[in-house]
Amino acid sequence: MEPIQLLLVIVAIVIAAETTYLVAKAPRQTVNRNGRPIFVDTSVLIDGRIVAVARSGFIGDTLVIPRSVIGELQFLADNADHDKRSRARFGLDVVSELQGLPDVKVEILQDGSKAEEGVDERLLVLAKKYHGAVCTIDYNLNKVAVVENITVLNVNELAQQLRMAYLPGEHMVIELVQKGQDSHQGVGYLNDGTMVVVEHASSDIGKTLEVECIRSLQTAAGKMIFARKLGTGQQPRSNNDRKKQTDNKPAGRKTAKTARATTATVAASQSTSQSQPKRAQSKRRPKSQAQREADFIDLVNS
């Protein structure tokens, strides 16, 4: 083969490779039929929580963002008021962030930069055409999609299902099965496996108690609730009670001998407390509620 022919063959191969690459990277006119396409609504992009859901790996299908949805965001970013402009620009940033996730399939569907019939109606048509689902947090679009027998992935419903079963101030009935990290704690479990740590309940192991949730949190090992027993708190004394107690004390003057003895006792106690090393005093200080909870969380996570 002559050198000129060889050069032409090499040039043809390079052009074919570049053409294949450009075709693969170009926006699609149709949706890839591998798996179920999920058509993303404008409200989801403005909300932004879809990024965290996609990053966690729970979205195994392809996220399809129609060009009409991006066009609506662009229109809001250019023509709306200040608040809507900021939210629309954030939605455009969410699109770029979704495209940058390595394990998430994102496609831009070229359906036109503007939907004459409305973006919501266009999403429903596309979902029917490609047998896909609609991802939205728009209440009305959700209702219409259900009526049209279209699968809806609602981020708000997902968040509602993942919320804590009990919030601070709510009551629950729990069976204590073991002691906690501190000697005064009792531990029980809800039906979903949530650990409930009850303060001052170590003597109630094996009993079923009604408790009040005082704090709930999410850890790397799962959900955890801190609670206290109902009816065990001491009510603070009022000023009238203190006054009655003071009035009931017998009146009388202290003698000089009694006063001197009291002064000597106070001075002796002060000198004794000052002579104790600081290390011993620090050991006697009880841990705060936050410290006890932090220690328990570290123990569970480890």
C-alpha cells in the first residue's frame, strides 16, 4: 500500500472515531429504552433533594430531564422576581450536579425549549409515551399523574416515610430489655428496630413502661431515641411552700456558744474542701445529659 493511501485510511479512521464520539455525547432526541425512564419535574430541581437521593444510589433507573423543563428554569431565571430567579438558578446548578455524579445516568431529552401545552402536560405525555415515571413534588401534578395511571416518585412522600416515628414530647409504650451504658439507663426497642434509651429506668428491666420522647436522632448505626419515664419528675416547690416551711421552723435566738460552734464547723468544712485535690473533685462531677448521649452514640456506632 502506498504512503498516500495509508494516510487516507488513517484519516478516515480518525474521522469515524470522532463522529462516533460526538454522536454518543450529543443530546438525545429519544429516550434510551434500557430500564424505566424517570422524568424530572421543575419543582424537584428547584427543591434540590434529588441530588442526595441520587448520590445514595437508590435511583437505579435513568433520570430524564426534558429540554422544556430546562427552558422553564431559564425563563424563570431571566424574567421572574428575585426569589424565583435565585431558585431557578439553583435548579440549573442541580442539573449540572446530577450530570456530574459518576453512578447516575442522566439524559437531556430534546423535546423543544418551550412546551406550548405546559411543562406539566408535556411530562405526562412523555411518561405515557415511554412508559416511564414522573418525579415531582408538585401536589397537583402528583394528583393528575395518579389519575392518568402514571407512576409518581414524590420526594416529599419519601421524606415523610423516613422521618422519625416519634418526635420530642410524644409518648410511647416500650418494654425495657437491658441496661444502657450508664448504670441508671434502661434500653428497649421499637418494632422497626429503633433503640430507645430511658433515663433512670435500670430498675425497670423486663417491665413495659409509658415514656416520653425527649430527643430523637439518626446515627450511622440507625435511629435512636432518648426518653424519660412519665410521672417520675419532681415538681419544683413554689414560693408559698418555701414560705410555709420557713414559718414552721421554731423561733428562738442562738446562744453565743451555738453560734461559735456553727462558725467553727463551717470553717472546718471549708478548709477540708480546699485541701482536697482538684482531680478528686472533678471525678465526682456527674456527666451532663449531652455527654451521656454522646458516649452512648459512640458506643453504638462502634
